[in-house]
Amino acid sequence: MSKRARLEVKFVNYEILVDWLSRLPDEILVNIISRLAVREAARTSVLSSRWKYLWTFTTCLNFSALKMLWNVKKDPATLEEERYNYINWVNDVLDSHMGLCINEFRLCFELRNSHGSFITHWIFTALAKKVQKLELNLHPVGGGFWPPLELYAFPLECLKLFRSPRTLSNIKSLRSLCLDAVNVSGEVLEFFIYSCPLLDRLRVVFSLDLLSLKVVGSSVKLKYLDICYCYFMEEVEISAPSVRSFKYYGPEIKLRMENVPQLLDISIGGGYGVRMKHAISPIMSYFHQLETLELGFVLNAENMQFPQCELPKLRHLTFNVLAFSSKSLLGLSCMMEASTFLQKFTLKTVYVGSEIVSERKFRDCLHQHLKVVELIGFVGLPIELELAFYLLKSATTLEKMIVDPTPPAVLGTPWEFENYKKKQAARSCAKELEPKIPKGVELVIL
């Protein structure tokens, strides 16, 4: 078949598909369009006259702009131009949108407090349309943080408007609220927690106005609470039977936790100056019911002194550590030993220091239920290979070992594909594990 003939067949099939889709009710077509990104949804307007305005009823307004962000990453001088394009894009889409309700509204671009009037208007538009999932990710493109005054501040005066009967009825549809690089106070967050009966997920990252937070009461429906890198945080109180997952990374705080019978997942830790014993002390009474646990800390002598504990239901243990390459990683096996039925072990590492193998010895322990091991941030240091060899020997039912050279901080971002040469060197080092891989164990080098 000639190239022209193949193109004609392809065009005919395309017309048949469009014709078949056009027979479907508008509700189904809008449901299909709502599964597309905003730009792709808008492109369906050219299919036929019937499709021209269907996209304006999409229930998913995800303003992801990876191409714009990538352009800024390559050439920071384009930031202002791309920011102007992004703001116009969001405004144009919202002006065109005709739907009464939206399931998801997501902003993802580097915006500052100077763009606050736009952002506030967008938030009110989303809430007026009874948004269920609201996410503002205004983080700087290259990572890092801005001076406090440059962060967009969630207006405290908006609470008066939120409390009006009309607005209050609209925000009751909210199920998920995620704020990254947004200054927001505990008063605003608690308003959403106690006023939104369907809200089950709250995530706050890098808010310098957040000092304390209370999640208290049997009427609270919150299931997932994440608070990360809020550097002026002082206190968190949780007493709600609905809470299933709690994540906290940041400075040492006063943490009070009680009446959380459904709590199954905890991630907790911080950077320099955060003592692991202090961080886990308030949660140790719930270790017996946990199924997943992630601990993040600096791998120093003090933090390696794990308290005596038992985690009989733990299935997945993660260590997210800043490690000195002169310190052996084998000490992490102490916590693994307390997890009798552990099935998955994940180590996320960022290394500093020189490549010196530690001579410290640790007691061997069999991990009879461990099936999967993940080493993320692997660079090929001798201490990494030492730990990997130990786990290959002690995990008698191991099925898979995954080695990923991607730094943990960039996983899931456009930057995870950078530093190709360093990753290739790490992959070459990981191949040293191949001769020691037992029969039946799969080694995956990403």
C-alpha cells in the first residue's frame, strides 16, 4: 500500500471515529474531554461545529505548563515573558469556561505576591464553581525559596467572604486542598478543615505564615495531612478519628497526637538540627498500628540510636536521609529488625563528604518477609554497595532490588532526567551487584 493510500485510510478511520463519538450525549463527551489536559481539550473545538464549545464545560482545569517551565529552566531570562503568557492563558480559559462545576483546579507556575490579584480572582472563580480539588503550586522553577514578602499570601480578609451563606455553600464541595509556596495562616486552614465536610486531604508546603494547626474533633473528615518545610511552625495538635496519614517535615515542633485509631501511615523528619528521638517520641505509641513509616533525618551518631520499639504491622519502611559517605548505612537495619513482617524497604539518600568505608560492625539479622528493596539516589559509594550486599544476603525471600540514581528531591519533576553522565556512572557501579544476585531475585537498574 502506497503512502498516499495509507494516509487516505487513516483519514477515513479518523472521520469514522469522530462521527461515532459525535453520536454520544453531551454529558459523555464532556466527561471524555475532562480527562484531557486543558490545551488538548481546547483543541477538540476544531473537530466539528458540535464540538466547538464542548471543551468549555470541562470539569478539569489543570493548568500544568511543563513546556513553559522547561523554557524558563533553560533560559531564566524568559521568566517574565512566560509568566505573562501563563497569566493570559489562565484568564482566557476561565473567561471561556461555561461549566457550573469543576472537579479539579490546578495552578503550576512560578508566581509571586505581585500577581496576587490574579491568583485571588482565580481561587474565587474555582470556589464559585464548587471545585472539589484545589491546588496552587507556585514554587520557583529551579527549586530554592523566595524571600517571605515575595510569596503569594492567601488573603485573611477573604474569610469574611467565605463565611457568607452563598460562598460557604460553594466551598462545602471541597475535598482536597494543596498549597505550595503560598503563605497561609493556621486560621485560614482551620476554617477550611471545619467548614468543608468533605475535605479529606490537606497539603501545605513552604508557608512562612503557618505557626500552628489544630485538627481536633470527631466531626472532622480529614484523612491525609501533609505539612512540609513550614520553617516557622511551632505546634501541631491532632485528635481526629478520621486521620489515616500524617506527614511532617520541618523544624522541631510540639506535636500532640491522640485519638487517631485509623492512623496507618506516618512520614516525619527534618534536616540539620532535628533530633530523631524528639521527632518520633510523640508517635511511638502508634507504632503498633502503622503499615507504612518514613523517617527523614541527618544520618549522624545521635540519630542512629533508635529507641527500642516494635512495629508488628509495618509493611513498608522508608528512610529519607542526608548521609555522610564516611558513615556506614548498616545501622539502618536496627529499625528494620523491629519490623518483623516488613515487605518493602526504601532508602532515599543525598550524600555529602568523602568516600570512606566505615569499619563499624552490626549484628546480622534475617528479614524473612522482605520482598522489595529500593535504593533511590544511588551514586555508587562503597557504603551503598555494602548495604545492598547485606540485604541480598539477609532477605531470604527477596524478589526484587531496584536501583535508581535519580536524586529523591527531583523525582516526579521535569528535572529528574538531568545529570545523565552522573547517573550513567552510578548505573555502572550498580552492575557490581549482579554477581551477588541470588537466583530468583530481579535486579532493576533504572
